[in-house]
Amino acid sequence: LKRLYIKYGYEYKLKNIFYFFTIIMLRLVKRLPWSVKSLFLHSSVNCVAVDRCDHCLGSISIEDAHNWKLIQDDVALHRAFSVFLFRSDGRMLIQKRASSKTTFPGYWSNACCSHPRFMPDETNSDPPFSGIKCAAQRRMSEEYKIPLIPLESFQFIDRFIYKAQFNESLGEHELDYVFFVRSDLLIEPNFNEVELIQYVKEDQLKELLELSDRKPEIMQFAPWFRLIAKNFLFFWWKHLDIFFKMPTRLKKTRKLRGHVSHGHGRVGKHRKHPGGRGNAGGMHHHRINFNKYHPGYFGKVFHTTVVKFV
């Protein structure tokens, strides 16, 4: 070591000091909670690109996954999930998305909405959907200051495809998994992700949805939440006990009729509707057969639904 100092002198000392501090910083970063590390790693995170039958096609960056031009070219479909959290008294958690969100900031939605990452632990989509559940578990602990929720607490309910435009350059095109969780955990939001939270009953949520229809400048709901709420949520809500005991079973698909605009449209009776007061246009419907692993309520009620916003 003395010979190295003699040969390289001060320059070698600087290299050693730089190496030492680099190791220290890496060890400190490793101990940080993921909610902090994700602020540095956000731009390098990739989503799971899929086709309409939910077959993994590889990875897609978050930027490309929400690029409206690529969405229009039908090359940005990616896997996502929506978690609905219920308390034992039946109330459901809704959140107001932080103003820093890339798409639909300040919109109200369900407890947690995000994407599985293109990594081994989160790409497995075979029942019991452990990969997507791992992603939902991770994301819940990032958006709220809570311990990891056990994977078995996530009850798979349904999955569907939707497309929604946010502005001229950004939008969503997701194959969305719906999970229910029942928990009485004390929820404290991470304000980098969630601006406000509120527990609501069924009648309260219906009033809020009506308010968002009448006065979107006061309150708006994210398009995926509005779609689920207008078509399925209240029926599911009445049968929570059955859902949490229900095994995953095969079921066919069905179509939805109606229109949901991005933020404040409405569900109508027509196959194609020219649009509500929003700018999302008509909603077109597609049949898709996931041909396996779908739950059925007494074997006949629920089906995988594919909906496209244009």
C-alpha cells in the first residue's frame, strides 16, 4: 500500500476516499424504504406489456405506456391492478390522487391503482395471481404508511381492459386486475402519492358520483374507478362475505353497454354513445376469452369484461 501511495500519491488517495464514500452511500440507500427509493428509480421502472389475452410481451417504460400516440397505435397495453379496501363495518376507502401524478392528478379513485413491474416477482399472472398480488402488496405499503398486507388477503375479483385519454399527449391503456381487501388497519397516507383519504358507505359514494356528474369542477373520479363503480361495484359490495370466501373459477365473458367519459361522463343504454360532457367520445366493446381462471358468483354472474375508451 505504501508503494502505491508513493507511486500514485494524492490521486490514489482520492480514489480510495471516493470508493469508500460510494460504498457507504449504497449501503444507506439500501436501507431506505421503497417509497423513498422509488423517487430516484421512477424513470427506470418498466411495466409489463401484454396482448388482449393477457400474454406477457415483454417490458414497456412508464413513459411509453402512457404515451397517447402509442396508445392510439395499440402498442401500449400494459398490466395494472386496482385494490379496493373495505373495513369490517362495510365502509370502503377512496383516495384523492396527489397533484404530482402523471395522469389524472387530483382525481378520486379506489384505495390503490398501479402497475406490476417487469421483474420476476411481479410478472407471474397464473392463479392465484401471485405476481400481481406482490405488486399490489408493495404498492399499498408505498402509498400508505402501513405494514405489508398478507398476500392471501388480496381476493381477485375481475379483470378488464380500458382506454382513456387524459390530455393530448397522455392517457391510459390497461388490462386491469381488480382485488378486494378487508382490513381495519390504521391508514395514514403518503402525501407524495395520496392527497386525501375518506371512508364511504354505498349511499355516500352514489351521492359523490352524482355530484361529479353535475359539478365536475368540484370532484372528479378516475375513469377506471367510474367504470367499475357504474357497472359492478355496488353489486359486489352487497356480497362481500361471499367474495372473500369464493374460489377462483372459470367463467365466460360478457359485454358492457354504455359510455363513461374521462372524469365526468355517464353510463347510457346505447352500444355507442357520442359522449357525455367529457371529451372521451363513445365507448366500444370487444369480446375476449381469457378461457381460464375467472371467479363466478354461484357459477353464473361475473365475467371478464373488456372495455375500450376512445
